[in-house]
Amino acid sequence: MRSGSRVARAHLLLAILLAVACSHGSVISQGDAEARIDGDAALNTSTATYHLSHVRLTLEKVVALPDGMLGLRFSYGGDSPDCCRIFPFAALPGSQDDPAAGSTDIAIPRSDAGADGVIPMHLWVRATGEKPSFQVDLAALGVPTG
């Protein structure tokens, strides 16, 4: 019985180690992502502007982040100071939502991009509840997709 208990403990320890090793987003915080987006070289060679509802959304910068993530900096302009939220995004430790900031930095898994390098996204416009869709075409922005 004592031997079975040791084996069970070993299996539990192995399971915990595997869970920690395979978890994403635990290594980088929102502050780390923002610092990397600020300071790292852009992967994109051009920007993209999307006109969604009454919002002008511009993808300004794409950077590589650890753990197979991408960092994206968007800025937006429109009629509402309580503008928007962009989906999908990875909920990183330290994430704060400041809708009046005029820009937002998000992290997403690179695997969210399809084989063609396109990431389907949505913008939630708080003032109206609208959720228009748009696509980020990494290849068209000059981001290496291979």
C-alpha cells in the first residue's frame, strides 16, 4: 500500500509539472507585452485601417512575444470616448481595460491565424453594443507567416 501511495504521488507531481510547462500566458504579463510592443522591432511593414460602425481602427504594430504569441497595437478614433474592446485577446496577468485611452495593446496566440495568415477578429463598440467583424491579414501587412 505504501508503494502505491508513492506511485500516486509521483503521477500527481508529473501531472502538475506537465500542466505548468504546457500553460500559455503564465510567463508574460500585460505590462511585459506592452513594453515589448513599445520597444521591439515591428514585424509588419505596413499598417491597416478598418472602418467599423462609427470607429476608425488602425493596426499600427505587430511584434513577436514569448510563448508563440503576437502583440498587436491598435489605435482608434470615433465619436465615443468609451469606445471599444477588441476580440480575441489573451487575458494576461495585469490586464486593465481603459476604453478612453485611444489605443490598446493586445496579445493573441499566433495559432489564431489561419494557414493563410488571416486572423478573424471582432470589435465590441460599447456605446451601441455592436460587434462588427474584421480580419487582420498578416501577410498583407508584411508579417512573416511561415
